[in-house]
Amino acid sequence: MAQQYSLAHLTVLGVPPAEMARKARRAGYDFISPRFIPIGSAGEPRYAVAEDKALKRDLKRALDETGIGIHDVELARIVDGLDARTYLPAFEVAAELGARRIISSAWTNDRAFVVDTYAALCDLAKPLGLTVDFEFPSFSGVTGLGAAVSVLREAARENCGIMVDTLYLAYSRVRPEELDAIPREWFHFAHLCDAPAEVPETTEDMIAIARSARLYPGEGGIDLAAYLNRMPRIPYSIELPNDERVAEFGYEEHARRCVQAAKRYFGRHPRAEDALLRA
């Protein structure tokens, strides 16, 4: 089965969802992973598709025209005082437009609240046919693979998922073999990017790389294949914001170079079953 790729919105955050679909098709992707739920950071464009009928109409038309699908939607952040039902309109529109997954992450240190709210998000998503895939950014309220796994185990929902980002695996110093203990059914997709081998010493430096200076696959020092080949074959959503590359190439060419670099990298580092087929 051919590897599938999705274009994550953070890679091209200045592009509205409809145009994102068109650029993704021309650049060689199978899906898009739009940000329907704004996180409110300074300068972030707002693409609240559940609230804006014109945005939704334009996106649906672009999906129909291009044949591109929506793989996952972000970001259902768990913050202090959140009522999970706040995200239901976005979940409903995501499901209506064909999405399969919702990304969630925690931005509070109240662990009991995180578990309860994550479980509530899963309960809202399940009737819509959506999984809720929990990510663990290295500067969030739940960091590290083990901490994320414990949230899923305590929530104990059938539509839970673990959303691993190669950057945060590296920043958390996760050993590839640690992924062997994760239930296979929790892996639905992964965020793909590269970065320098050295883990930044400060949170500020981590954030700077994560939000604006990730590298093309094979360009940095993360052993991507060592991580990803421990997982089932799943789609890779390329989340690779890089302000310098966007300034140099523009959004569409940057997106194209991302997926081309990924295909070259995995051509050099095939999965074991793919290598056997080639032999």
C-alpha cells in the first residue's frame, strides 16, 4: 500500500482551508489537516469553519473540485475550565466534511481534569465516527510518551488515539523501542518533520523551532525511520512550519518540497516489508 501524506495547516498557516486543499493537490498530497479550531495565538489567522458559512462553502467546493480529503482537524485544546461541548460544532462540521480524526492536547497541569475532559471529547466524537488523537508537545501540560499513554489508559475510550510527532518524540528523548508497548490500534497517523539532533535547552528555543523552524525529512538529525517503522503503516501529516523556507519559496512550493523530501527519505529508509518486496 502506498504511503499517504496529509498537509498539516501549521505548514501553510497563512493559507485559508479552501486554497490549502488546492495547493495540497498540486503539491502531491492525499489529504489536508486543517485548523478548524483556532488556538488564539498572536497573529494566527482565524479559520473557524464551523462559525463561518462562507469558509465552509468554499472549502467544500475545493474538496469536491480537487478530490483531496480531510484527514484530521485541530486543535481541541484542553485548558482549565473548558467545557468539552464547546468543540461540538467543529466536530460536527469536521465529520460532515469527511474528517476521520480530531487532534487534542493538554495545556493545564490539572491531570484529573485532563483525563476527564479528554474522555468527554471522545464521547462527543464517537457518534460522529471520529477518533480523538492525543498529542504531547514538549512544552504543553502533558509531555512525554508515557504521560500521554497514561491519559489514554485512564480515559479508556474506544475512539482514543495517540498522536505522535517526530519532533516531540525526539525532544522527549523517547527510545524507538518504547513505541512497541503502545496498542497498535491507538496509532492512526503521525506528524512528520525533522530538526537538529541537539535537543534545545530552553522551552523558548523548543517553541521557536516547533512553530517556525522545522526541517525537511532527512535534513536534520532525528532518526525518523527508527520511530515510524515501529508503528503500523499510517498516514503521515507533514507539520513543518519554516518561516525562512516560506519566505524563499512561497507556501505551495514549500509544501511540495516537504512531501518530496519525505518520499526521498523513505525511499532511502524503507519499511522492512517494503524492502522485502523490493528484494
